[in-house]
Amino acid sequence: MHRTPADLVFTGGPVHTTDAARTRATTVAVTGDRITAVGHDEVRDLIGPRTEVVDLAGRLLLPGFQDAHIHPVNAGQEMAQCNLANTKGTDATIAAVRAYADANPEREWITGGGWSMDAFEGGAPTRQQLDTAVPDRPAFLANRDHHGAWVNSRALELAGITAGTPDPADGRIERDEHGEPTGLLQEGAMDLVAQHAPRSTAAERLAGLLRAQRLLHAYGITAWQDAIVGTYGSMDDVGDAYVTADRDGTLTARVTGALWWDRERGAEQIPGLVARREELSGRNFRAATVKIMQDGIAETGTAALLAPYLDACGCATANTGTSFVDPVELRRYVTELDALGFQTHFHALGDRAVREALDAVEAARAANGHTDTRPHLAHLQVVHPDDIPRFRALGATANIQPLWAAHEPQMDELTIPFLGGERAALQYPFAALLRAGATVAAGSDWPVSSAEPLHGIHTAVNRVVPGGDSPVFFPEQRISLTEALAAYTAGSAYVNHLDDTGSIRAGALADLVVLDRDLYAAPAEEIADARVLATYVGGRRVYGD
């Protein structure tokens, strides 16, 4: 029987399919944008005179990685601003800010971010420190988590922030012993200064997206979910960048946009979200998700916990963190969004926030039935054991950020002492979620942490960051290489409603990545040493020679 030759054939190396029916193969054929055959030598019959043949030469072919929680447009813009992501320590961070300010005398404001809290005593830099680097202009620099901002005296002055300025309902102005602002603004307090800083232009947002896309393709990423499409704090609405790139063909990734839920408003914003879903969705970009940030982060005491944080002496405080959306109202909002066909994407970091989000999903399921909206909870730093089985029962996906599940200074100095040993052991329960039957997706939260999937996979498997020599972080929560790969491919494809991606099988879209080695043939400690050689979206090479 005559068989039409394929356009592209990969052969001569291991293929990890993530398809339960056939986990390993050696040859894959692609015609147009789809995979047409998966197997071994018999697939080589599809090689014709015009077929491009990629000799894997023992290297590994995988489904394209997908990031289920990321902020690439903002990260791409930060790459062109004062980027502090790779600085270590107080002096180096201040020196990097000074160097950027000196090199950009024309900028009215110094903006950017990525500084690490562990670079400063108590995780809290001061305006006086920033004044030494930028004395003449306002400066606004978000931290690595983007839940806090470091500002100088000029920025506080322009914003009118003094000892008498009250904290906003969803944030905190850090103050010294005299009640004066220290220059560190937490959560919603960032907006007090951010609203005075210059906004990004449409051209800058588009450039940020394309800059980020190049990097993500180089990491083997073919699709992602942008976790905030809307105006939040110092982040401008990035929707226009996606629409422009989608229309002109420069958006080569497949992207799901999570529309920002304004926590200062209620159900009256839902009709506007429906309108935005229609307005923004196109060919490679769709915006049928709503992002609800239910709490903050543990390092600043704003992650919502079931029991109080501890103080430096190990005694219980009065602080249990912040639920940004009233949990009773949350159930009503999520039920209405679910009825309208929206996926909900929760930022839920503390165990109380996780429970509140699951309660909201449960309310939506009770009212609407188990529809195909695929809600997911991101971060999951502390999960109460009673809530782990609820993920499977409710069909809520666990969206993990593996790079955070490791000993490093921010964890050891600013988190574990204030959680306490027993609760600290509940952090990032990847294996427990999988054992309980939860669907697990993975993401990076870049620019909070590296977008490299291989680094996340390494950490999920080893519970030690690449190159790290620290003790294993709660080793009972390590997961297998196969489970970690599935989270970064099939799991995230499920969350992104990209059902014809995430595995290598006949009929699926040819979103593929070639690594320089077979991860299964090397020790787990060497996963992060692997490199991406080529990335394909719909059979078209978007990265590699």
C-alpha cells in the first residue's frame, strides 16, 4: 500500500512519548503540523526524497515543554531594565543598581527588579541603601517574588508616603522603630508608588514578549500559561502584546492567558472578563482563564495559614497571613466563573489559601457539575494533609513550581523558622499529591525563578537545586523523572486545554524538543546538565540550527 512520505522524520535515538500506550520509541514522522507515525524502523518507510531527516544520534526526543504558570512579557521587559536576578548579596545588588543608573542617565525612573530577599538582613533592604545607588531620581525595584518592592527616598517623597500614611487593606508599608517608611513595600502597598512610575509602552511590551519567547523556545518551551493578563501593581496589562504578535504571526508559542481578578472588586467585573475573553482570543492565544491571587508569600508573612506564624523565638504570633478575597465570596465568584466556562487559576501558597481555593472549586462543582473547566492551584507551598485527596476528588490540578522545593537561604533563613519544623515538613508535597491521584502540572513563575524546565525537573527529582550541595529537601516528596517530565508536558498541556499536545502520538501536534542526551541513561544528579538542541512547534523549528 502506498504511503505518502512525511515532511520530517526523527530517527536514531530514544523517544520518550509520555503516552501511556507507548512510552518509548525510536522514530517519529511529521507531516504538516502533526505527528503521523510513532514507532521504530517501520516508520522509516515514510522517508521520501523531500523528507527532512533528523538523526537523533542517541539524543532524546520529548514532547515540547509547557509552563503552566509564568510571566514572560514582564520578564522580557525586566531583561531590558535594571535586572537583579543574578546578583548575590547586599553589596553586589546595590552595585548593580548603581551601575545601571549610571549607564542610563536619561531615565526619569530606575525600574526593574529580581533582587533576592536573602541578599539583605531580615529580607528587608532600606531606602537609605537604595539612595546610595540612586540619589537623584525615584527608583522602584520589585523583588524576586514580585510581592514586594524596594523604593528610595525620592520615590516615597513623590508618592507622598510618610509615617502617617495608612497601610492599604491588601498590603503593608514596612516601618522603622520611629514609624518611618523603610523603603520596603509589601503586596498592595507597592501600588502606592507604582502608580506614579512611568507605564510601559505597547512597543516595549511587544518587545518584551518576543525577547522572552526567544529564550523560552531555547529552553524547549512550546506553550505556556501567562499567569497575569491585566493590570496588577507595577505590571501593565500585557494582553495587547499577545494580540499583536498573534495577528502578525510572530507569536510562535501556544499561549493561554489568565485574566487578572481585581481583588478590590467583586462579581461586577465578570461581564468585563467575558468581553475580554472574546476580544483577546485568536489563533495561538486564548484568554479563557481567570487568575485569582488568594494570598501572598510566606517570607513576608502574607501567605494565608491555618495556624499563626511563629516569631524569631519560635512563639506563635497573632499573624495568620492574608486572604485577599473573602473566602465566602470566593465560592460565589468561582461558581459563577465556572458556569460561564472559565478556568480558574489560583495563587494559593499557604494551607488556608489552598483550602479556601479548594472549597471554592467544590462549591462550583456542586452547583455546576464536573464540567471541563480544569481549575488549578499554583504554588502549594504548604498543604494540609486533609486537603491532598481533594485535588483528585474535585478534579483540581496541582500546579507546582519545583525550583522552590529546595534548601536555599530564602527558605532556610526567612521561611522555615517562621513556619516551624512540623509545618515546614508539609511544604511542596509533590509525591503525596501524585500518590493521591492528583493531576500535576508544572511551571516556573519566571521571573520569580528560572524558566528552564530541565532545572525544575532536576529539582523535582532530587529536591536539591542544580549545582547545590545542601541536604535533600524533605526527600520523601521526591518524584521520578517520568513523573516530572509528565508534569512539564502532558500535565501542563491538560491545564492549558491543549489536548493535542503534551505527548508524542499519531495525530498530535508536532510540538517537540531534542535534548543533547538521554536523561534516562545518566544519574539523576546530572539532569540539569542536559541542553536543548532544537525546539519545534507544529513541525516548524523555532530554535536550533
